[in-house]
Amino acid sequence: MGSIWKMLGISGLVFTVLFFSLVCSSVRADVSYDDKAFVINGKRRILVSGSIHYPRSTPEMWPDLIQKAKDGGLDVIQTYVFWNGHEPSPGKYNFEGRFDLVKFIKLVHQAGLYVHLRIGPYVCAEWNFGGFPVWLKYVPGIEFRTDNQPFKVAMRRFVGKIVDMMKSESLFEPQGGPIIMSQIENEYGPVEWEIGAAGKAYTAWAAKMAVGLDTGVPWIMCKQDTAPDPIVNILNKAHGCGLHCCFLYRMARRRHWWLFEVADDVVTRIQ
């Protein structure tokens, strides 16, 4: 079969197989989950997902990248949302060119694929400042990613901006769009463990804020054991035998979601 990377022709694409086995009652939405699987419009699904970060290519490249992803067997395109690209100055937004997020998502939709929108807004992603705009550090009294009011105000404003934009363009699946899942924060668990009570309070706030935006699709947190219901926790990432394995789980007391990221160097060995 050869290298998946070569077959897709997408630099930096990460293959993700999402297999969901859950042990809780279903969320009442067009996109939900039950005691056996992820559910879209009443049908249990096993989904194959891969990342295409829209600012890392030009709009002219997007249709071909998306089509190659589809031809390679993907069901879902996932992407982070890059705050520093979209709000380079406070209150001044950029959604043009490489940062035309709406256009990118509509192209994915036109190709017949779903979208997992990882809003963050901290994204890591080997991206400058983890996606935070530089001006954020100069906000008086601010402390990043903790129970800090200046930071929470800025984060709520940006996340709300993105969600409202997606809603206005009818891009969430219950509206007929392709977005079936969103992520708030990113790999915060170790930070919470380090800073203690302020971290736990921030996690609870972020989850409540995200759910309150009423997107109609599930929210996830990555590497977050304390993610409160109905947020789904994912563990990212465990390493073994050269294979990147990410287990989406809710500990023994709740749902277990398995996710496997297949790196290029191991694809030919597992075929």
C-alpha cells in the first residue's frame, strides 16, 4: 500500500482513527454519543480523522489537500484555531487569506467531510506562543491559563467570537454544517496538577463557558482527567512500539474513547 503520507500528499497530516466505546447516557443532540459509540444523526460511527492546519497552506491549496485527504479515506478534518493569526491586535480581527477559517470549513463541507474544530485557544501545535497573540501578555494583571479574570475575559471573548461566526454561517452539524465536535483548552491536565486549586477552578470555568455557548455538538478537553460532564476527556498521547496511541477516555467510571494516531514511519509496518 505504501506510505500514507505519499498517498495523501499532505505534509504534516496526522492520521487519527477514532473508535468510541462509551458507558454513559447519550447527549441529546444531532451529534451525540451513547453507550456504544459516537452518534451522528442517529447512526453510530467509527470515524477516520486527520489534521490540516489551514494557515500552514494557502487557500489555493486547500481544495486539493482536502480532496487528497478524502481520497485517502478520511471522514473528518480537524484543525486548531489560531488566535494570534485571527486577532493580531486587540479587537482587530483577521479572517482573510490563509486565515479564512469559514472558507476552509466550507470547502471541507463541500467535499463531504466532517470537521473537528479545536478552538483552544491555547493550541500548542508547534506554533508561536502556543497560538496566543503577543499583545495578550501586556494586558494588566493577566496570568495565562489559570483562574485569572483578565485572561478569562479575553479567552471568553475570542472563543465566543469563533463560535458566533460558525453559527452565523450555519457550520455546526445541527444547523446543517460539518462541525461535529469542538475542543476547549489543550493538554491542560499537567498544568492544573502543577498549580492546584486555581487550575481546577479554571478547568471548571472553561468547561462551563464552552458548554454555555450552545453549539449543539460535543465538547472535548485533551489530557484532562478532571473534565466535568458533559465534556469528554482525551488522553494525548501514549507512546509504544513506535506507534502514537491516543486514548480518549473517561477513566473506569465513565466512557472510554480510543484514538490512534498513526505516524508516517510506522504505517508500512502495521499494514
